[in-house]
Amino acid sequence: MATNIFRSRPLWQRSLAFLVLLLAVLVIVLAFFPWDVLRGPVNRYVSEKTGRKFEITRRLDVNLGLRQATVKFDGIEFANPPWARDPYLVKADRAEFDIRIWPLLASKVNIPRLALFSPTVGLQMEQDGRRTWALGKDTSDSGTVPSIGLVQVDSGAIDFLAKHLGVDLHADLSYDTSRGEMPLSYRIKGRYKGQPLTANGRTGNVLQINAAGAPPFPMEINAAAGQTQLKAAGTVAELSGLDGIDAKFELKGQTLGALFPLLGIALPQTSPYALSGDLSKRGTLWGVAGLKGKLGLSDIAGDMRFEQSGKLPYLSGELRSRVMDMDDLGPLIGLPPTARTANTVEGVAPPPTVTQVKRAGGKVLPTAPLDFERLRAMNADVKYTADRIQNVREIPLDRGSVQVKLDSGVLTLDPLDLGVAGGKLGGAIRIDASKNPADIRASLDVRAMQLARLFPKLETTGNSVGRLDGRVNLSGSGSTVANWLGGVSGDVAVISGRGQFGNLLPVFATLVGGDIIKFLLRGDRNVELRCAALAFDVDKGVMTGRTLVVDTTNAVFTATGQANLATEGLDFVIRPEPKSKNILSIRTPLVVNGTFGSPKGGLQVAPLAERGLAALALGAINPLLALAATIETGPGENADCQGVLGDANRPTAGAAANGAARAKAAKEPVKQPVKQP
């Protein structure tokens, strides 16, 4: 009866029923299939396809689904290629993974989940593209690398070696559910980018290698590479590309320059630092928001971005200091930190300081090589502003700001704006690091500096006024500040018009004894400055005085001589010419020599000796006549201030003029300005 009913059904219904029955039988067979009987054939098949030993050591089991299967290995040993350091890619007590079925038809291995129990993992990659986790005989073929989504690991160890990347790390893992949402802890030891690295921390129980759409997993890290220390806590979406990062971080070390080999970010040398902020990464864009901390004795804050999508990475942002300490500027030009700044960050070993670094011959110009090579490693556009500058000592800086642009190895500081002595020092500096040695040009203007603030001893008189203007145009090639200055050519000039100041300092300078007596008897009175000009032609490191004149109501000072920037030697003669008749004058040229680090001053002996011998001769006749030899007849005349200032503004022809013209080109825009990717 039932058979007749079944036969009376249409053919398509009978075919469908038969197919369902066949599938049901197949499912029952597969559900109870003794998969372990295939362990031997599977071992041989994988070993033959990969060219290295693969063995499921105890048992194989499989749970089949329509789209994916769950494969369980009780004991697994999978050897590494013969060129690898570690014998095994993976050796574990147990392994379990989900594998998508349909991609296998196209020879693609897609593993959404992988669980390893007590594993030993040996990962290694070579510069030619070979990697131990490629599953084909040709381990440089990226098409044989499996796609892995989530990874679960309990206690075990992982080694990773990539010599061409400077990476050789060993990690020990332990799993404990009592640790809450981050049960997996790790300890890492080894070397990274040539520096010893240690790290420890915790993560969630599932690590996302490249699983799309899954919620981020939590992670903590406490790491140290050399003198650089990092603490961070947050979440990571994908480990394969370190993507989807949201974390709070603390970073400190001896100098920001040490981050270049570690992160590839070309930051300048600095004093010891401690920074914190919010770190994020989306695709190729890294971001730091709410950055704050200190560089030595200076505070720092702002926001930064680092884009890696272009041919060269691109750094941009804005930074600000409420207070910047002058000692923290030294490392920017190759000077070690001072003792004041070297010990400012707790837990960071202080670097060698200025007092610990001895210079031959007492020289003071920085000789540390400037690392121009890293300027070719990225592009940048960063603005920095210092609201106030402290610890200025002889240089009364008030504030400062600079726009730093880096494009294809050409670094420009433009505009550079410094508040100095109530005035302004502005202009541009250009360093072309595409050349070796680097081509360096500086074009700076001095505007309205107050004499009283520029020379603190004048400011104490309380009635000193006057302003200073000038320029610096220098160009040359070099790899350090010292050898650049030792070969520069160009023009340096400082000029001042009318002003006045208390007469104590110029009285001592002119050595007019009568005025000293009048000062002591009458008290302070003002001295008028008619004009002043200090102008130098600079030719291959030698600064030759073109116009060196200071004209006051008391005297005219003229000077001649040179300063050698290569040897740091000084050789000047200053001739004071008093304008009034005074007794007790010992007018004679003053000599300034020595070096920048140890200048020496004195009187020229011959003119002074002549006046001394005359005084002795007259004194032998009548002691009162000895004063006649010290009476100043006042040969000094007013300087032609208009002519003096005009000469100061005209560099001579030749190397000095050419160097000045080249330096002015530093203010010209770069032909291909930096563009944000």
C-alpha cells in the first residue's frame, strides 16, 4: 500500500525524497565515522604537500557542518623548513580549529578560529619572503599562507625571528581564568631593532589576528627597549596589521631621537622625556590626542598624526609649551643635556651631560654628527609654540614659535619667530639633507631688540633705552654645527640708532679716569648713544669686521679684527677715542683674543708703556707734572652715523656676498611643498 502511494508521486518528489534520505544517511555515517583511521593518511598527505614532517601523534576527530568543519588534533607536531632556527612550527598537546570547507576547493585555507593547548611555536621570516607558516613547499609563496581569524592559546611559548627587521623575541604565555577579562598573560624577552627588549602584560582569551567584524579585545603592555619605556592599556581589533587600536599610553626615555629605529618616526634629539596621551590607529593612520608631558624642564602638549599610506610616512600636528627651558634646546644642535635636565625623568638613566663631555682645546661649538639620513625617511609639517622661555641667562628670549616642514629630505624652519629682548628674531633655516654633506642656509632678521634687556647690566641702571636691529645670512655645507660654521660664508650685521644708558658701564670701558671720579662725586647721569654698528663679512668660516663702531657722547669706539669659526679663535683690537679732556686717562687700544670658550682681554703694551715712561720722566722734575702725561686731549670725533650704518648694511663682494644671497634663498618656498596624504 505504502509502496503504491510512493510510486504514485511525481518523479521530482520521489527524487527529492531519495536525496534527503541519502543526505540523512551520509550525515549519520559522518557523525559516527571513525575519523582517527585517517590519521596516518592525513599525516602522509600534509607532509608530502608541505615538504616537512607533519604528525597527529595520538588522535584525530572531525565535526562536519555545511559550511565549515571543526578539526581536533590530540597531539600535533609540525616541523619547520630546514632553513629555520627552531625545529617546529608548532608542537602542542592539543590543537583545535575551524576550517571553511568551500574555499578548500580553490586551495585556500581559511581558519576562522585556532586553539592551541600548551604549544611551542617557532615563527621565522626572511628578507626574501620566506616564512615558516607558509604551507607550501615554496615558503615564499604568499598564496600558501593560511588566513587565521581568532587565536586562543593557553600556557606555552612562542619564538619569532626576523633578522632583516632586527627582531628576535621569545614569549612565555600563561592562562588563568581568575584574571577576569584578561586571563592570558605574557612575558617577552629578546632584541628589537638592535636593542634589548623586555615586555609583559595581559590580553583577552581570544586574540584577533585578522577577524573582521569581531569586537576588539583588551590588552595591556609594559615594555622597555634600551632606555625607552612604554606602558599602554586599551583594545586592539586586529593583530595582523595592528589595526583598530584605542589605548592610553605613557612613554618615557632619554631622547625622542631614540624612537627613530624603533618606530621609524624621525624626531629630534631631546632631553629626557615623559609623555602620555590617547593612542589610536585606523588603517594606516596613527593618532595621538591629548599629548602632554615634559621634555627635560620644559612642558609639552598637543595633538599629532602619523600617516603611513604614502611613499614616505607623514607626520603632522601642533605642539605647545607653556614654559620652555633654554637648556632643553642644546640636544637639538648636538649638545648633550645639562646636569639640570639630565635627571628630570624618574626611572630613566640620565644621559651624559655637558659637564661630562670634554672638548679638546676648550672648544664650545657642537661637534656631534647631525643625523641627516633620517630626514629622508619621512615628510612632516609640525608647528611648535613656546609661550614663555625661561633660564635664558645671557640671551633674553621671551617666547618662540616655528613651523617645521620636511619634504623629500629638505627641512625648513619657516617661519621661525623668537621674541628676544622685547624685540623679534625671525626668518628661516633650510637644511637640504639630500646632499652629502648637507647644504644648510640661515636667513634671520633682528628687529627692535631693547638694549637694556639685551645687556642686563645696563638694565640695572633703570634709565637705559635704545633698540637694536640686524641680520644673519649664512650658508655652507656640513654634518655638524661646528664644521658647518667652520666653512660658512655670508653676512652678519647688528646696528643701533640713537639711545641712552647709564654711564657706569661705558665709563669703565673707555678707561677715562676723570669720568670715574665725576661719577663717584655726582652720581649717575645718562650717556647718549649716537649710533652703533657691528658688521662682519664671513668667508669660509672667518668673520672679518667690516664695520665695528660704537659712538657715544663720551667716546668713539672703533675695532678691527677677526673671529675664526673653525678654530674658535678671537683676534680683535678696540680703539677708544674719548671726546673730552680728562685727567687720569690711560687711553690705549684694548686687545681681545683667546677662544670662544676662554676669551682674554687686555691692553696693548706699547702705547701704555709710552705714556707710563712719559709720566715717570715728568715726575722726576715735578711730581705734579706727572699728571700731564695722563691728560686726555680728546681727539675723538663724532662718527658719521649715516655712513657707518650704510657700510654695515653692505656686505663686500665675493664669497661673503654670495653666501648671503644663498642664505636668503632659505626664505623661498620649497618647490614642491609638503602635502598631507
